[in-house]
Amino acid sequence: MSEATILLALRRAGFALEVDLSLELEGIVGVYGPSGAGKTTLLRCLAGLERDATGSIAIGPSTWQDSATGQFLPPHRRGIGYVAQEPSLFEHRTVHGNLEYGWRRRGGDHDTFEQIVALLALAPLLKRRITGLSGGERRRVAVGRALVARPQLLLLDEPTANLDMRTRAELLPYLERIHDETDVPVLLVSHVVDDIARLADRVVLLDEGRVAAVGSLEDILTRVDLSPALAPGAESVITAQVADHDEAYHLTRLTFSGGDVWVPREPFATGSVVRVRVAARDVSLTLERPAATSILNLLDASVQAIVDVNAAQVLVRLDVAGTPLLARVTRRSAHALGLEPGTPVVAQVKSVALAG
Amino acid sequence: MMTIPLEPLWLTAKLAAVTTVLLVLLGTPVAWWLAHTRSRVKPFVEAAVALPLVLPPTVLGFYLLVALGPAGVVGGIWQQLGGTPLVFSFTGLVIGSVLFSLPFAVQPLQGAFEAVGRGPIEEAATLGAGPLDRFVTVAVPLARRGYVTAATLGFAHTVGEFGVVLMIGGNIPGDTEVASIAIYNAVERLDYAQAHALSLVMLAFAFVLLVTMQLIHRRWSRG
């Protein structure tokens, strides 16, 4: 685990990137923001592909770039893995030849090679030519090619862009496995909140070339102080543990600091950690626990903040024993319930979906 | 009995081979620069490279004659450095041929480098390959069709040139009398048998060369 200190400026026609960011490189850091926010440019700067970017980049003990001293480590000396949005595989080489390219140059070992091939299920593809690969296979090979070279940091630019839903669903578990089974920190750029919610541990919110917010996934997703254009998706993520399964009613019980959450039966082992997503519009509020309700998931919470969404609706940020949760209710209801910061409420969660 | 004069054919092959090697070596950096530069000079360089396509060969030949001659800028310096005269020599022919066929090498290479794009080169860089390494192991293999086209067209065009050779080569058998000139000389002498023999060899050669190029392209496009 190392610390990244990034202070970058880059001017382009009609666009300026000015990033001041320091973060622990661990797990998956999502870089989220609308199109044109500078996400790809930021990744390219980190990779050393934007020669005219000024400022400094320090990763752990090594300085990759520092305008003050005129230092600029070229991309081939940075020890990064970079997978572009439309990765360019080397079409004159087989899949194996592609994987070997960086692996040989960085002096990789056979164990790593085998581990990554197994991790991404690349073994059946090794002898194939690039031209015959599907979109999802190409992404996996590109990610594998970067990983076998044992990068200090893996940069993934919109890994699910231009993939159909099924291919995307096939690819995401592989990206999760990078997180779970390797110790390579990942910077994942995406404008798709679903990808961020599923994969990222922490999020850097980028807007018009600047860092708008940095924080945990749960926190950033439920921030109500950001402009609506930036508010990722009016939903919350709860990280919970599988407690047990109710076979009679075909349900699975998850527990987290704020209580229990029931979801339709999922084939997860007891004790495994899962992420569930709750849309703000599926959360309603009452002041007291209802005696009889069809809604299974009732969580004790307190109101943290209330902001207007439009003339009729408000977004309420709740604190459920440390876990933030968003609820979207009408302004009239908020008024009728007398909601204000600190009000204790019961959140009724109508539907909960596993992240994916 | 029709005899084929081998000397002009051999000379033509030698000239075309040397020219092709030089064309690929010189054309590569020019094409690479043109494919990647954002410089304002680019259109001017592109136009200069393309000039031999539109100029009458005699114009290029005339300027070369002046420049390479003992009183010319290039020829003068060359001879002061102890070089043998450039005009009416094989070396002069090579210089003329390289300039004359330059667009046939540069344009396919430039197109091929542009088609490869920055993507693969940048990704090779992030995989630890230095500038020369990634050029040799990624850019050139991916641009291989461009190289085949450049080499074939450069070779064929040199074999087929006449005007420039006539202007700067003189007509020295065994030294500068290439096949195209030999055919012209044979016709002047009314020696139609020899003109036929040489022409037929040239025709067959050109056809085989172009078919080979097409076959190579087809094979590569099938992957």
C-alpha cells in the first residue's frame, strides 16, 4: 500500500485539468464524473502519456513527474498498467504473445503469469489470434496483459464502455476478482454509476477538470451537497454480511451495523460480504415503526440533511448507525412529518438489489 | 533466334534493389514524422514528397543534372570531398531514383502508420517498451502491409523509370544503361527483336510482382 500525491495541470482548447489529490493506493478507487470531466485525461497524465502536463506525481517513494525539477519519467519507466477505453491489442501477436509483451520487459515471473491467466480465465484463449476475439475477451486480454507485468498501479479507463449488457455482466466478476485476489491497486474511470457502485471502495468525483469530492463509496453516493448534475444516481450502497437463509420463504438475511436487510434468496455462503444498492425512491419514511406492513426492511435512522430535488420532492440523507442512506419523499410529506436534521425516523426500504 | 541482353536487366535489378532499400530506410522516418506531427510545415513537406508524381521526369532530371554536376551544389561538394563524378554514374542514378520514387514509398508507409494510430504504441510504452523497442516490435509489424506496398511500388517504379535516368544517367552500357533505356536504344537502331525480348521480360516481371503483392495482402487480410 502506498500513498499517491497528484498535483496536475493541463490546458487544452476549451478544457483545463487542475487536479490536486492525495490518496492511499489500495483496493479500487473509482474516478467518477460526467463526460468531459477530464477522467481519461487524468489517467493519461498518470500513465505519462500527456507530455505537456505540468505539476507533480509521487507514488509511494518514487516521483514520476515534477515540473519544479524538470523531472518526467516516461511511460515505459513508470511501472503502471494502463488499459485504454478501446484497448489496442497487438494484432500481429497471439493472445499469449500479447500477455508476454509487458511480462518479459518487466521481468515477470511464471507464477504471476499463471495466476493472472487463471484469474481472468485466459487459458482457453492463449493460442487464439486477436482478430477472432469478442469484445469481452479483448478487454480481459488487455487487463491480463497489464496485470502480468505486475504494475504498481492499474489504470482502467471505462472497462465496460461499448459492451452489451450480457458481456458487461460477464466481465464485471473478473474485475472484482482483481480486487479480491491481487494486491494491485486500481484506478477505475467510469461515467457509469453501476460500475462504480459495484467495484469501487472509494470514489474521486471529478467535474470540469477538478476534484469535486473524495470519499468512501457509501459517502460519495449519498452526498446531497453536490450539484444535481454530479449527484451520482440518488441511491445508496450498503455493505453487509450474509447472515442466514430462510428456505421456507426463499429469502436471505443480511446484517450490517444498522440492522438486518432481507433480499430474495441469493446463493451466497453465510459470512460472505456483499454490496446491496437501494434507490432513494424505494425508501419511504415514518416516525414510528408500523405495526403491520408488507415491507420487510425497516431501519432505524436519523435525518442528516434535506435538499430539494424539484418543486415537489426532497432528498433526505439519513444516518443508519453510521451508514448513509438516501430517501426521496414529497416535500409535503417531509413537511407533514416535521423532518429536520436530527429527527429520528424509520426508513421503510421497499426493494433492495444486489450491486451488479 | 532472339537473344536477351542480360546486362541492362541486371543493372535494372541492381538499381531497383539498392533504391528500394534506401527508399524504405529513408521513407520510414519521413513517413513516421508525417503520420504523427502536428507541425505547420507538414503540408509543405507532403507536397515536396509528392512532387515527383506530378512533375515531368525531365524536370526532376534536369534539376538533378544541374545539382549533381561538377559545378552544382551537391556534385561540387561531393567531388571536392574526393568523390567520383555523380552524373552519368550508377550513384547518380540511385540518387535520382530514390527522389523520383520517394512518394511511392512514403505515402503507403504514412498511411500505414496513421492506421496503426497512437493506441498500440502508447500501450506498448505502458508495458515497458522504450521508443525504439515499441517502434520495431509494434509499429513496424502492424504497418507491414504498408512496407510491402512501399517496397513493391518503389521497386517497380524504379524499374519503370525512364526520363530521369535519361537525363542524369547518360547512356553508358554496363554502368547506366538500364532496361528501359536499352529498349529505347534498340528501337532507335531498329533492332525490334531485342526491343521485343526486353519488353517481354519487363512486362512479365511487372505482372508477377504485382500479383505477388496482391497475394501477400490477401494472405494477411485473412489473418
